Amino acid sequence: MNKKSTKIPLMNTSRVGFIVTSLTFSLIAAVYADDVALSKLDVKTLVSKMTPLKGTTPAQWRVVWTGDASREATISWTTAEPGTKHVVHYGPESGGNEKKFALSQTCQSNGAYSIEQPKPQKPKEGESAAEAAKRNSRMKISPAYYHHARVKNLNSDTCYYFILESDGEQSREFYFRTAPAEGDDFTLIHGGDSRSGHADRCRMNLRIAEQAISEPKVLAFAHGGDYIVTGSKWEQWRLWLSQHELTTLKDGRVLPIIPTKGNHDGGKNGLYFEVFDLAEKTERWHTTMLGKDVALVTLDTNSAAGGAQAEWLEAEMKRLRPEVRWLLVQYHRPMYPAVKGPAKHAPIFCPIFDKYNVDIALESDGHCMKRTVPIRDGKKDSSGIVYVGEGGLGVGQRKTSEDRWYINDGGKAGSEHHVIQLDFTPDKMRVRFILMDGSAWDDHTIKVRKR
Amino acid sequence: MTVQTRMVISLKEHPLLLTRIAALAGMMTVFGTVWPVLFHGGSAVGELLVRTHEVEAAGDADFEAMMEADLYGETGEVSEPVTERDPASIAEHVSLLRDLDRGVAILCLLLAVGLPFLCRKWPKVAWLYLLPAVWLLMNAHAGAMNGGKAFAELAVPAQATRWGMFVVLALLLSRNAQTDCIANWVLRIACALTFAIHGWEAFQLSPPFQDLLYATFGHVEIGLSESACHGLLRAIGMMDLLLAVGVTAIHFRPLLLWMGCWGLITAASRPIAMGFDAWPEFAMRLPNSAAPLLVVLLGMPAAFSLSPSKITTQQEPAT
Ligand SMILES: [Fe+2]
């Protein structure tokens, strides 16, 4: 009896063990298979995941954060036709099959993207004028229209479900989560430089979504700039915007984007500002409050560092440093680059970063991976600032200059597509470089500063 | 006295000095340009070639065509399925391009350093100076195509003194009156282009120029206000534009000497603002200072120069 009774539980344990082991293996296999699929996904499949720009069908959706991420957001989309009525229906509960939401917001800003049409080409040899005209008309870029709904008075740490509606055409249901009012139990993803390599750009977008699936604490995605090659070309922005749809999770979750302007994103027509609903004169630099404990200060390395920007930065740092636990900065051109020379902004920005003990500086532009040693006053210093970057969302990676002191002796550099994942906790920030296959190239911890 | 005799007098006085200054300025500009190629990622041409290859290998054009057809209903025809090349073969090709880039840069550096000596023995090899000239010109053009910098599209005229310096060297070392006359005009036009473009950028309040002023003043603990910075840049811009007109219009030694000094100050402002590591930026801009001085040494007339005899008197130092 005793024997029997001992045997049964043993058999049960092994069965449970077998099931658990099998499940674990199949889970690992599933994750692995997904990762393999990610790097091998063919172009047709990638394109089929994006929404065609047709009529007033809402496409190219994004949620933009540049202010108080606990309370407000801008929900934006694009249509192929101008339409007349553009509304976002939203609320803290899913609209269900009937798509009924507690709140709605009519877009406060609508307009045509500024498109520079290519110059008509002369008839080629053996081509008639009519044929040339036909060819030129094919080259014409179709118009497209932006719609921005600025939603305010949101509740913190709440999932907001929404659908986009343009002249009766509705999108599927999406949702995003607002930042907590206080505390820092969340994750932020940072990445930059998606200006070429469409297929890899798409795969990295899918990687971002995968990260958010595997780590539900992912709150938002901060882009370090250089979305495209030529910022004045709508025909490039629309590709990026369609491909950005891939960062949406299968369940409809949208990761709000916190934009930075790169050196390739400019242009007299101001498309960057139309895409992200920013005022060109007053919002080239801004602070995104991710609750009251985490602040992400975005700077513009296309504008002069001195003058207005430095004055703003100094005042902002002075205001924020005593209030927040984690003070982050992001900008495009690196102050401590691993490939090129440093940004001309370094002599002005870095002393301010040092003075106010910034916790981490997020950089892009170099097309490589790097984590510097902590730096203060241009020297290695354990109390200094770690600079990480430098962009790998599809763009070809560059070889780093291994001899630079700040990436040696505790620092690190490499060349692969990547995003940087920042996991916040009250006493430390975990900084991981996640590669396209989901593996971590670097896993570093920064301790919270004494206040 | 004819123009030709005046020129001969001038070159008799300064032939060595003239070519030495030009050779030194050329050497420095190539050194400053080659340094980042070897240690900071590559030249503008290298960047352009690498990007073109990567974009092609990644099948971006086909991808775009597919998106345009499937999502935007534009082309309606996608001829080929998108083929992406194997990342390893892309990396191999990129590495080859980088090596080639470095190789060409080193060759230009060797030419800039070696030709002054070789020319003493074989004057005809002076025409090899056109190779660094073409390399610098191509880099300026590639910089314009790469974009991503304020006023990048104006890189070719903005860098005219750099690539022009080697054209001048080739002309000067061939040592005949006609080529000296051409050299005079190449120098004047190169100075005019470089100063005019920089003047225009300053007048337009180019952000990097603003930061040079902020950082330089910051070093001497002077907090430059934004309005003062903008005012100063506009004044500098106006001055540069006037100097650009002046160098082609008249032969006026104080104006040319000031251009030389100003070229040196602006070149030096880079390492002053950014620290010693920015010395290549200083080196590559030395022709902005050397070119006006060479015009002085050449002592040949500009478009609306004073009478030839006066110029001769001006340029000949008291003996
Ligand atoms: Fe960039």
C-alpha cells in the first residue's frame, strides 16, 4: 500500500514534469521559431501586414507623446483623401463589437502633407511627348492627409482603447497605456536610424512589438531620429509611417512614440512636424513626463546647442532634477561617438548634463552599438553619465573605432541592428541592447542617484 | 609694363614661397581630410558608395515599388520579387569599399606629401596634383548628395579653396606665364566661392556657426546672448560676402591679408570650440587662409584692378 501510494505520486510528478518540460520546450521552440521567422520574413509578407492608403480608410496610425504621458497623447493617422470628419472614439473600456466608446475627440489638426512633386522629365530618346507625359504622371506622388486628435485629461496608468474614424471609415480597435502618475515600474524602448534597409526596418519594428509582448511593462518607444534619408520627401515618410504600423501588437496595442529629429529628417516643408504634430518654432525640444518620477528630455541637434536651447535645457534640468528619480536625455548626434566625430553641441550640452547628473544619455546617428563608461567632465568617473546608442533600426551598421577610451575599459561597442530596452525600478535602471533575434548584446545596470 | 612681365617679376621674387605655401596648405587640407577617413568611419564618397551598395543589396528599390503598388496604388507594376543579399556578402563588399576608400585617401596623402619633392626633379608630375583635387571635389559633391548637414547642398563651392588649391599647385608648378594667370583666377574665384557660401551660411544663422560662437565665447567665460550671437553672425556674413566680391573685383592687399587672417581665425575656431581633437577640421580649412595670401604673392590683377603700374608697385616689396 505504501509502495503503491509512493509510486503513484512519483508517476504523477514525472507526468507533471514531462508536461511542464514539454510545454517549456514548445514555448522556447515557439519563441525561437518566431525569432527565426522574424529575420527570414519575406518582403511580401511584411508589406501584407500594412494598411493600404485608400480613400478615407485610416492608416499609418501612431500615438505621439511629447508632454505629460500620464494625462495626454496625440493620436494621429493618415488618409488618402481629405475627408471632412475625422474623429477618434476612445475610452478606458474596449468598445466591443458595437464599437461604443465613452469619449470621442474630433481632430484638432487636419491637412495635406507637404509634398514636393518630382520635376517633369523631358521625353527620352524615341519617346513621344504624350508617352513622356504619361510617364511623368505616373511619377506623380499621390496626395495624403494627416489627422491629429489631441486627447487630454486621461487617467494615469490606464489602457485607453480607441478606433479612428474618417468620414465613416473606421479602423480596427487599438489601445495604448498611459504612464503611471508616479513610480517607475515600466520599460521604455529606444532606437534610432531607420533611414534605409526597408526589410530590416520592418523586422526591427516587429522586434519592438515582440519585446512588448514578452515584456508587458513596455510603455513606449522613443525614436532617436533619422527615420528616413531625405526629410523633405513625403514618398519616404509614407513608407516609414506604413512600416511603423508593424510596431503595433497583435492585440491592437500601440506603443506611443516619443520623437527626436535626426539630421536627415529636416526639410523646408516641415514634414517631420506634420507627421508628429509638433510646432516647428516651439517644439523642436521638449520634455516627456513618464509619470512624476521619470522625465525624458528630447533635444535637437539640428538646432544650435547654445542660445535658446541651452537656456531651456538649463532651466528644465534645474526644475526636473530635484523632482524626478530618473532623468534621461535623448538627441540624435552623439556627444561621445563610436564612429564619427562628436557633435558640435558637446561643449554646451555635456557640462549641463554633468551639472544636473543626468542618468543616461540616449544617442543615435552613428549606426552602431555603444555603451560608454560613466563620463563626467570629459573623463571616466564612476559618478558620471553613461552614453548609449547609436542607432540600428534597419540602417547598415558601421564599424566602430575601437581605440576610443570611453568604449574601452568598461565601455563596449559593436555593430548590429538593435533597440535599447530600459527597465526602471526604484533603485536601478537596467539597460539592455536587444538584437533582431531577441538576444541581449549588453546588459548593464545603472544605480539610482542619491537625492 | 605688361601683365606678363609683372607676373614674372612677382614670381621671380616669390616662386619658392608661393609654391611652398600652396603645397603646405594642400598637404594640411589632405591630412585633415584623410584623418577622419582613417579613424572616423570614412570619406563622403565612401559613405555614398557604401550607402548605395547597402540600399541596393537590401532590395530597397524593389521594396518601395512593392509598397507603392500594394499600399499607395501608384506604379501598379512590380517587375521582380524583392531579393535581399546575404548579410555576410554585403558586409564583405562594404569592407572592400571601406578599404578602397582608405586606400585612395592614403594615395592622395602620399601625393600631397611627395609631389613637392618629386616636382623638383620632374616638373611635369605636377599635374598629378589634379588627383587630390578631384578626390576633394568628389568628396564635396558626395557630401552634398549625402545631405544631413546644414547647407550640405553647397559643399562644392563652400570647399572651393580646398580642391582649388591643388589645381593651383598643378598650374603654378608647370611654371609658365599663362598658367600663372589662370592660377590667379582659380584662387580668386575659389576664395570668392568659399567666402560667399560661408558668408551666406553665417547670414542665415547656420546652427553649427552659432555653436562655434557660443562655445568660443564660453571658453573665455563670456555668456553670449542669442541676439548678440545672431547679430554677430549676420555681421560676419555680410563681411564675408563683401570680401567675396572684393577678391574678384579688386587687387587690394590689405583686403587679401585680412581674408587670410580671417580664414585662419575661422579655421582655428573649430579646435578652440571643440578641443584639440578637432584639429583635422582646422587642418582641412587652412586653404581658406592660404588662398588669399597666395593671391597677394601672385600679385596679379583682379577684374577691376587699379592701373598695372600701381599694382606692380604695390606688390613689390621695398628692397
Ligand atoms: Fe544621423
